[in-house]
Amino acid sequence: MRKGIHPENYRVVAFKDMSNGDVFLNRSTAKSNETIDFEGTSYPLIKLEISRTSHPYFTGKTKLVDTAGRIDKFKTKYAKFSK
């Protein structure tokens, strides 16, 4: 590996999932102007729209996509070009 290409200023950062309020700690170099008190300690805060606790793939709550309706809509829209 090449030396000097990876940052060395890793620190513990709190990540907060804004959709469900879950907070977890991880090491990161991401900059933040906000802080949060978590388990009695203040950490820099990074806000996330989605994380492992709210993503449909990890929670098992996937949306059912109406593929049949989309296919029928496509066929009727482009039926005039099939002649």
C-alpha cells in the first residue's frame, strides 16, 4: 500500500438516524459543527437520513412494487410504434 494517502485524524463520532432516532458510535474523519451527549459523553454528531436500523433491506420491510401495472402502462404508451 502507498503511504500517506489515508487520513490519520480518526475520532469517535456519533451517527444519528433521523428517521427513527437511533444513535450509534463509530470512528470517522467526517467534519461536524454539532455535538450530542450520548451515554454521558459529548461526541461530534453526523445526521443520517437512513441507516442499518431503518433501511428496508436490513429491516425486512421492503416495498412491493407494482411491476405489472408499470409494464402495462409501458405497453400502452408505446403500442403505436409496434405497427
